[in-house]
Amino acid sequence: MSRLNECYAVTPAHVIGDGFFATLVGGSSARPRGEADLLQRFGYDLAVLRVTGAVTDGCDFDLGALSSLDRVLSTAGNGQIVSVNSDGSLSRRDVRVSDVGLLYLRVSPVGPESQLYKGLSGSLLVLDNAPAGILMSVDPQSEEGKVLRFDRALETVRPFFGMATGSLETPTTSPDGADASEGNLAVTVDSWSSPALSAEYRVSNLIDKNDSGTVWLAEPHGFPIEVVVDLKGDRVHAIDRVVLIGDGVVPPERLPRDFELLVSSREDGGWMPVVTRTYFISDGSREVAFAPVRARKVMLRIYSHWGDETGVGLAGLVIPVR
């Protein structure tokens, strides 16, 4: 599923086990492959992973699309357990919904060819061509499957993304981001909305070309937190990327999570949103590319962090010369 142009996988945590990495294959004719890094484990035996690779081309379910299954469950008594096999082919097993609860559904196979067994965990229950639940386990005696309702699964993971309960781009990193200040168009910090934790973490550290070891940390209150930088020469430039540098921010839970970039070609106001993304704590730096725009000023708007309540910030912000 997708959110803010990133792709995520949700699966039973016991499928991942003690691991932190997974390889994926998509259930389409192209058999696209991908890789995934574990982000967090949740209650109800769920895990969320960050996904990259060709499999993200099929990442078309919006994580924000939360709806109740009650209407579907009131009319659909039969469905299918859909599994993606290791070679990318699909298996569909006809099932009957035998019990409906607030958290779980119970499903029974319809016919011997639709037998359920251990190893199918993570398969999708589909009712009326819509996702209805995630298969969590199978009773070896009755062959009955225990399915976590899809709406409950989404409610469980949404707070991780700062969301209330109830065509994609693969993120890119810049391995040389920490040295990217050479040719940085950002020359001064014009304004900011949240005070620094101390003089050591002043906001000017974001574009400090003389000391790559400094970081900016702001008080993590009153989101969104905004920082506006002026571009070189007090004139309009054509820009097509911004590099955010996180190396040196300790602990990494102080890094921003969801953020937005805006530009203005005027001296005051006239802000135009450019792109919204997620910065992951595994990213040493994050290069955000977009269609070329004309800008005199650039605003970084931070909507959330990764959980540390003592501060939020970055080591640097670079706007490369085109």
C-alpha cells in the first residue's frame, strides 16, 4: 500500500520472524521483484515494511482509504483467499465466511481444492473484489482460517504514520550528500517557526558550509515546523532537487518523518507546494527530485518526527546548482 509516494508492505509479524529484511515478488504477469526493510512490529501480530524495487509499480492501495467492511460483510458470504506464490503466480482458494467478529473473521474452505494450511499466512481475503482481511493462521484440525479484518489492520498501523485511526517514486539517497554543500544555492536562513534547543543546535547549522559536524535541532512542538531559506544572489533560480542530510542527528528518532517542500519566486509569500515525502531513519541523506521550478526561497515544512520528544532536526539542507 502507498502513502506520500512511498510503498509499504503489511504482513503478519510471524512471517518476518526475527528478521529485518525481506525479498518480495509481485503477483502479476511481469513477476516484479522488490526488497523490504522492517520498520516496526505491531499488536495483532502485524509488521510494516518499507518497499523498494519494481514491485512498487503495483503499490496502488492508498493507506488513507479507510472504510468499514460492515456493508460488504452483510451481503457477501463467500470470497477467496488470494496468495502470491514464490514464482509470482497467483493461487485463489474459495472460502465461506463462517463467523464475523469485531477483530477477526473465520473462513472455511469450499471444496477439497481450496484447502487451507499452515504457510498461507499473509494471504488476502477478498470479498466482492475488495480486500477484506489478512489470513493470520489456520487451524490444522478444522482447516478453518483466522483472518484479521482489513479495516482493523489499517486502524492498527495508521498511527505509526501520524494518521488518525479510523504512480509511485522510489526514494533515492545521495551517498555524497554530506559533501553536497559545494555549490549549495541555499545561503541564509530567512525564518523559522520553532526555536532551537540551544545555541549549539541553531538553525543556521542547516546550511553551515564550514562545519559539517553541526546539526540543527528544534523544539518538537507545534507541528508543522517551518524553515525558509534564501537562495544565492537574492534572485530567482531554476531548481529541480533538494538534499536533506540526516547524518549526525542522534538519536535517529529525532529525524523528520513526513515533510513537504514549497517554493516562492517572490520576496514575500506566494508559496507553491512542490512535493511531499517521508524521510526514513535509515537514510543518511535524502535527495528529493522534482520537475524544475523557479524559486527565490525554499521552505521545508516538517509534519512529524520518528518519536523522540526532545527534538527534531537535520544536519544539512542542500539545494544543488543545476
